[in-house]
Amino acid sequence: MTNISLKLAETMSTSGIKSVYGEPIVVDGTTIVPVAAVQFGFGAGEGPGDDSAPGDDSAPGGAGGGGAAVPFGAYVSDETGVRFRPNIITLLAVAIPFVWVAGHAWARVIKALKR
């Protein structure tokens, strides 16, 4: 279990700001820096199982982890200046459920006010 903890600590120390902001890319004098939201999760555990005998040190254990990255867009720097160019697909993926929830909430508020 110690080796897993050391590997996770090493992974987390090397990931950081470089996980959120990608390496700058230069194309025809225009610099592009990709931006993403990055999330990691890890878990581990061990303990006596149902079939273990008292004093048995071979208890079952387990560990797992995962991550996700959502590309938000990119910073673009050229002769006109620096600007953020959003990823439209990501905006729609976030906006559509948000608008539905907000509309549903407003409908309930209006219904409650009519009473």
C-alpha cells in the first residue's frame, strides 16, 4: 500500500498548473494556450474480509483513482492582443442543463406565488 501512496503523491506533485493550462502553441505568429478544468480523485482501503481468520494479516485491500478534463477554451495572443476563445461545445454542455434547471425553478416560484 505504501508504493501506491508514493506513486499518487508523485503524480499529484507533477500535475498542477500544467494540467489546467496546456503548453503554448505558436502558429504563424499567434500563440495559443489551451485551458481545461482538471479533476483527480483517488481512494484506497484495506481491512478484514468476511472470510479472514482472526490474526490473519492477508486482509483484502484495494485502491483506485480517476480523473476528468473538460476543455474550456484557449487564450489566443496575436498582434491585436490577448483574448479568451471559449469552447462552444463545452458551453452548451453546461448551459443547457443550467437553463433547464433555472426554468424549472422559476416555474415553481411562479406557481408558489400564485397561491
